[in-house]
Amino acid sequence: MRRGALAALAMLAACGRPDPATVDPRGGEGLERAALAANLVADPARILPTGVFVADNDRICLVPRPDGYRVGASVDYGEGQRCTARGTATGRDVLAIDFGGGCRFDARSEGDRIVFPTILPAPCEAACEGRATLAALRVERLSDAAAEAARLRGADGRLLCAD
């Protein structure tokens, strides 16, 4: 009886982890390459920060131009509590945003997310009313269509990314 139990335990233990010498150290690289080749997932190297990005009442649009992007940002928390800024941006993973009047900063483009820094230059306050701020704005991609981004309106009712 003891031998049977030991044999069963040994067989069960053998079903555990694979031999480290036979494991592919590259992990899922082959699977990832196959998914990219089949267009099942987007190639991160080709994702541009173009489109409409939103979170609740916060919005950002990015429309491509020959020298970068037109960019607009809007937050709207009700009467007297809003921001609207329009300008230009360059870059891809780091977006150098210029809303004019000294409001310049770098935002992060994280694939389908854009994140503004938690502290913005003082001139950026001119884009806001009340206690609203553009600082720490964090939005997710809703659309990658430049046409939709060009039609997005800000809290002031005007197009955010118009020429």
C-alpha cells in the first residue's frame, strides 16, 4: 500500500513544473509576433496618439498636421468650473504640448491613454475658470479617427482641434 501511495505521489509531483532546461526563455514572443502578423492586436510601434480621448467630462483631441498635431483639451465640471485650451503638440510617447501664452509642458502618451503632469506652468491657469485645472488630466482613447477628433467640441462649445 505504501509503495502505491509513494508511486502516485511521485507521478503527481512529476506533473508540476516543466524542466527549466526545456522552457523557452523568450516566453510568449512567438505568440505576440503571430498576433501582430494576423492583425489581432495593434503594433505598439505604429500607434500614433491621434484621435479622441475622454474620461467623464474631460476631453482631448489630437489631429495630425505635417509638423505634429493640433491638440485641444477640455474639462467641464459645471457652471464656472471648466478649462478649454487649444494649441499644438509634437512627439509620440512624450507629447510636447504648447497651448500658447507660456503654457508649455510634456504629457505622456501611453498607447491608448494620455496623461498630463500633476504640476503645470502657471500660465496654463489662464485656460481655466473657477477651481478647474488641466493638471493631472488622464484620458483614455475613445476613437483613433482624425475626422472625429477634428469635430470634437470643448466646454465652450467651439471645436477643440480646428485649424
